[in-house]
Amino acid sequence: MFLAFETSCDETSAAVVHEGRVLSNVVSSQIAMHAEYGGVVPELAAREHLRNLMPLARAALREAHISPSGLTGIAATQGPGLPSALMVGLKAAQAMAFELRLPFFGIHHHEAHLYSPWLQGKPPVADFSQFQPNISLIVSGGHTMLLHVVSESKHHLLGSTVDDAAGECFDKAGKLMGLPYPAGPHIDQLAAQGNPRAFDFPRPMLTEPHDDFSFSGLKTSVRYFLRDHPALLGDVQGIRDLSASVQAAIVEVLVGKTIRAARRLGVRCVTASGGVTCNSRLRQDLAAACQREGFQLRLAERSLCTDNAAMIGILAERKALHGASPTPLDVDILPNWELV
């Protein structure tokens, strides 16, 4: 039975998992606090993690009906992420592991996202019985990457963003439109009543043969478009159409590159996770594309798309189950830890 912490950015989370079942997964979001600044302020994020982590840990244990003495392991995100934020969760987990004399596992945040689509149901249960090689899309505010997952413990990075991530593009385009931070969910809502073909925006790197992404050019295109059409900002339907058109451009690139990689590598399964996977158009278009290709699709449940400790605990438990050695208690955070 593992207690896990996640503090890589602006969500504080604690979870208890046991034999693939999530017994509790408590998350405290800092969105409202950071909205005032239009983005995450690292020092404020770290302070909120310090304030909230132990109360959340106690809440997670209560919800799971377990005491610290009943735990068999402790896990925390070791990286990548904001250094000051990572430090809070990692050091708290190491201290608990030391005090309780339990094995500790430092977990790669993105690797945990890789396996979150295999958590299904309420409460979530890890279903690895149907695991198969897959192409995995991880897409969030800070990262956009494609991986070939060969087996449960073996994966290869195919490509990642060379500049802005997809979620960052959503947020920056939304800021140009005057939408609140984070703008991604607002664009999703507005786009539902907009015309995705109203305005033609570039699909960066969609036709290039590699698996990398780039979204800075799309963001710049939106900036110039609004410079040349300032009256659009006062038109409600115009903002809806603009939201739908920007969203369509981002989603077409994500879906197109994912499906192309799956075809090329001959896999029959596609997975997607990360905060942007909450986007309705992405979920819809990826499902339609996989159905056309005859691929199985596993999308992380919306509650597990954003940063959470459940996926950290599940991956730690799987590593322990497969005989991985615990992480030494004197390791430090790895803010730039690359997933290869």
C-alpha cells in the first residue's frame, strides 16, 4: 500500500493506492491564485504546497481508511517540474519513508502520465491485463510529446515540442483574446458554438516526416490576425469562431502526428494523457481517427489527465511489483529530467 505525493507544478496531490486500486486521490488546485498573474508563479506554488501537502496526506489516509503504520511504500514526483515545487513533495516523502522505514520511489512525472490511461472506473483501478504496445501522446501546458511504448516498462521518445507546448499555445492564444487564465478550458467551451473553418491558421510541422511539434508559429499567427482584425475582440460570435479555428489547428496537428506514428510503427493501440487531453475536440477527433484506422484508443479519464498523485502511486507500485530497486533517500529533485 503506497502513499504518493505530486507537487511538480500548481496542483498539490496525495493519494493512496493498493494492488492497482486507487483508494484515495486528493487534489488541491492553485488555479485561482495564479490566475491573477496570468501564469504559475513558482514561489507562490511552493508556498501553497507547503501549506497544503500534509493536510492532504492526512485526508488521503483517512479516505483510504489506513494509518501510516499500514503503508508499505512512499512515492513522490522527482521531476521534471518547478524546482521549488518539486522540493516540497520529494523531501516530505523522503522524510516519511525514513521515519516509517519504508521503501521510497522517486517517480518521473511524464512516465506516470504514460500509464494513467490504464486507470479506469470510479474508483480508478489499473487494468494492465489488456496492455499492448502503443503510441502515447502526452500533451499539457508544459509538454507535448509522442512515445512508442513497447512494453509496460520500456518506451522510446519519438518526438516532442521544439518550442511552445500545445497547452501553452492554448493559453497564450486565449490571453490574446482576452480570456482568463488558464484559457484552454475557455477556448474549449467557446469553440463548441464556433465554426472551426471560419479562419485558416497554420498546422505547424504536420506534413514534416519527423514526430516533433511546434506551436510558437501558430501563437504568433493568432497575434498578427488579431492585430489586423481588432474589431473581432468585440464580437461574441467572432471570438467563438476564432476559438474553434485555433483549437482545430492544434488538434489536427496532435491527432495527425499521433495516428501517423501508430501507422508507421505498426501498433494497434493509441493512448493520450496530460491536461490538454481534457479538451473535447481532441478526445472526439482522436476517437474518430482511431475508429477509422481500427486502433484501440485509451484516453486518461478527465480527473486523471491533470497532475495527480494517483498515477505516481500506481507507477511506484508497479515498479515495486516488477522488482525495481527503491530510490535512495538522499537523491535530489530532477527539474529537467528527460523521458527517453
